[in-house]
Amino acid sequence: MMREYLGEIYRLQSTPEGATTSLLAERLEVSPSAVVRMLRRLAEAKMLTHVPYKGVTLTPAGEREALKSIRRHRLLEVFLVKVMGFGWEEVHAESHGLQLTISEAFEDRMDAVCGYPTHCPHGDPIPTKDGRIAPTNDQPLTEVGVGASAVVRRVKTDDAGKLRYLAELGLVPGTPIHVVNRAPFNGPLRLQIGAGAKPTEHVIGTEIAQVVRVEVVK
Amino acid sequence: MMREYLGEIYRLQSTPEGATTSLLAERLEVSPSAVVRMLRRLAEAKMLTHVPYKGVTLTPAGEREALKSIRRHRLLEVFLVKVMGFGWEEVHAESHGLQLTISEAFEDRMDAVCGYPTHCPHGDPIPTKDGRIAPTNDQPLTEVGVGASAVVRRVKTDDAGKLRYLAELGLVPGTPIHVVNRAPFNGPLRLQIGAGAKPTEHVIGTEIAQVVRVEVVK
DNA sequence: GCGCGAAGTTAACCGAGGTCAACATTGAAC
DNA sequence: GTTCAATGTTGACCTCGGTTAACTTCGCGC
């Protein structure tokens, strides 16, 4: 459990808001008081430093543990999709409980059975066993200029509905796209999705576009 | 957790000793008092009737839950061996934690991915989703007469060492054998193991022979 | 039929992980 | 500078699953 908290702290630390008590509570689906108590325990265990009312910083040890949690989580997601046949919109819910009980041996077997994947189904990099994580270099689709070409890298949502919709559109990591047009005042985007024989054109709203992160190709 | 207790009660009810408090405690690796408390809770939930100092009987509802637990456990064992590549001597330990957290959807996926197996790696039948379980008709190898031919059906041990040894010998469910000879006073057995091109001969002690259950072929 | 060891039970406790209600701090608006 | 809403924290409580220590009850040997 402590490790899962650390994983979530790590994830939130790299967002603009940082790892606040209330965000952690929301992401972990527990009350803020549960979070605060866990922060104290993690501080005692030298996994982080917690200055009340100020914030939280992972120690190197805490970061190591966090990356273990993230590795486990993302491997599990790949495994659920590639081996067990779940849809990528189902894995978030499904991996919740599993995450807590799989052994290290099981984790290693998942890794092997999936062919040592480097990214989770949503495009996030999987930390290596020794705690190294590939850097990401992408931006929200909303920030890409009209006329640009790009490749979808990550999809930053856990919402099953959105994920189902994105899969339908073909907006999954690896897909090349082209921004045809954007309506004014943060209006919807017209996109060409896919390449080769039959690219398709779709119009997507900003709520969806914000969630899709792409790497622009020159 | 309650369901796992029920599963163990069901298993023990079909042994000569029955489902006693101390046997349950031993199998579940908890103290007897933990068992008694759980028995009270299960009785409150109308899963069984518990007469203090006397014993325990599953209600129909309790039996249904027990079979669900057993199904889950045995499916998990098949899955760990066939899909994840664990040895059949490792699955007992490995399935302990997993058992508690897998969802029904995950269970269904395991079933499908394994090709809807009917027996676990140790030969025990897997209950169907609607709670029906195939009858077993086998006897300990120790009770088979000299000269008889039989097929290994089940292997009744969780001991990793014994299981490894049995796998080495080829004494796994499905293997045909022939009892060549038995030393007097419950002495070791000489067996022909396997059929066709190259059956092998081995001598096994009674401790191992007790654990191997076979069906005699006429 | 008594005594005694084994088996079963109860009681009091622990820690983890959650809740809600009350209190403290912060910072932004006026 | 004060006020106040949002955010963070503490405290008292719950459940669950485990423990040990002390107790009953059972049934066997004599």
C-alpha cells in the first residue's frame, strides 16, 4: 500500500499542481485524512519529507519505491491488454486490486510473457527493473499548430468512455496524425488520423484533444 | 477472505477427519482463534452452522460460495502453469494472494485463455461456473495391488519438493503406470511409469505413493 | 467415574486502512 | 489588514484479520 501511495505521489509531482493532499486523495479514492496519515508514515520510513501545509518531496529511496510501483502498474496494464484480452479502457479498474498482491516473480513472468514491453497501453514509459525511466517528449494536441504533422505518443486519461472513443477514432500511441484545421477560440480540431492507404478525417473537441499528447514531426 | 475459508472447509469436509478448527487453522496458516471467529461470522452470514465443540456444516449457500472459491483457486493454478510459465510446485504459494483480488472478469479471461480447463495441474476437477463439480474416482497408489495397471489422476500434496520429484519421475495426472512389485510391510513400490516407446522403472517410498491417486484400468 | 491432555473457545490486544467531524493554516479579495 | 473559503491536519472511531493467554469441553486411559 505504501508503495502505491509513493507511485501516485511520483506521478503527481510531475504535473503542474504537484502532489497535494487533496489531489492524492482524489486519485487514490480515499479521504484526505487517510492521505495525511500515510504521509506521516512514509516520512517516518524516510521515503519522503513532509512539511505540514506546504508539501511533500520524495527522497531517493522514496523515488526508487515509487518507480517500482509504477513499473508494476504499467506492466500489469500491458499484460491485461496483450495477454488477458481486456480493452485498454478496462485496465485501470482491473489493475487496482491486482497491483497489491502480485509477487515479484509474477511481475517478472508478466514482463517476459509480454515480450519486455517499454510502454504501457496508454503510451507511458515503463521503468526498468533498476529504476530508470525513459524521458517523454510530447505535448497536448491542443498546442499543435494547424498544418503540423505529429505522432500520438500518450493518452492521459483514465476515463473509460474517452478511451473507448479514442480507440474508435484510432487515436492510439504510434498513430500518425495531421492537424487540418482548428476552429477559433479553442474550438474543435479537424484531424487526419492514420497514414498510408486510408487515413480518415475527424473533428474532435478540446476536452478530448487535451488528453492526447503527441510528438510533432518535422 | 470469507470465501477462502469456505473453500477450505469444503475441501476438508470430504476428508476422513472432517473440517475441524485445528485443521482449518493449519491449512489456512492462521491461529485456531482466528478460525473460530471466522466461523462465527460465517454462521451469522448463514453460510454454515457451527455447533461449538462439535463441528461445522456448510449450508447450500455456503457450499455455493465454497465452490466459487475452489473454482477460482484451481483456474488460477492452471493459468499460472500454462500461461505464466510457473512450475506446478510453485503455484500453491503464488496463488495465495492473487486469489483474494482477482475480479470475476479476470477469472473469466483466465478460463478462456487456458481453453476452459476441467482440471487443475494437480488433477483436481474445476467446478463449473454454476457450481457443479465432476466426481473423482481414484485411490491412493498404496492401495493398488501388485500387477495392476492404472492411470495417475491426482497428486494430493502442496509440498514443493515432493511435487518437483513427482514431475521428474513423470508421475503427473494422465500418466499410465504399472505396479511391478511391492516390498513387504508397506515397503517401497516398484513402478513402470509411462507407456509406448520408453516406459521407465522406478522405486518409490510409501510417503510418496500415498500422495499419488490413481484409477485402476481393467 | 476421574484425571488429564488435546482440541476448541473466549477475551483482550495489535496494526492497517478506512471514515467523519472538528480544528488550523493559507492566501486571495476587498 | 481582515475576513473567509479552500486546503490541510488532527482526533476519535470503525472494521478486518491477525495474535497470545486464559478458559472450557471432550473423551480416553486407568
